[in-house]
Amino acid sequence: MPKKKENKTKQVKNSKKVDSGDEQENKPQAIEWAELDKYIGKPVWDSREKEWRVLEGYKRIKNTLSITFTDIQDWQSFNDGFLYMEEVENEK
């Protein structure tokens, strides 16, 4: 009687393969504008200045997002920046 061939495939682990989705999960998420009330008076990471700053207030006028910190007196346009709860080293 002939032997049956078994169709077994070996599972090969490729340890060198890097999934780009995993890298994105490790990157800190920016604070949403709707959540900023919770962070007033607390230190946040300013991605534009690359330093920790204490958030004093924020406002939105039409399409302009403005923000102020305890170390400055004026409002700054913040359309090109993000705030984080963690330090972000290499932001593109």
C-alpha cells in the first residue's frame, strides 16, 4: 500500500523582518485639541521647541490654533506643532 504524502509546511520565523505598523504603535500619540482642558497647568512636550513646557491656555479662531505657556506672555500660532505627554526625540 502506498504511503500518503503529508502536506506539511514549516513555519519559518524571519527575525529580521520589521513591520512598519509596529513602529507606529511605539510612537507617542499627540494630544488632541479636544483634550487640552485636562492638561492646563501640567507639563507637556512641545514638539516645535523640543522641550517640556507648562500649558497655560489655548484658543481657536477660525482655522488658527493658538497656545500659550507659562514661560511666555503672548499667544503663539500652533498650527505647525503638536503637544505630547511623552518626550518625542525624532519627529519627522
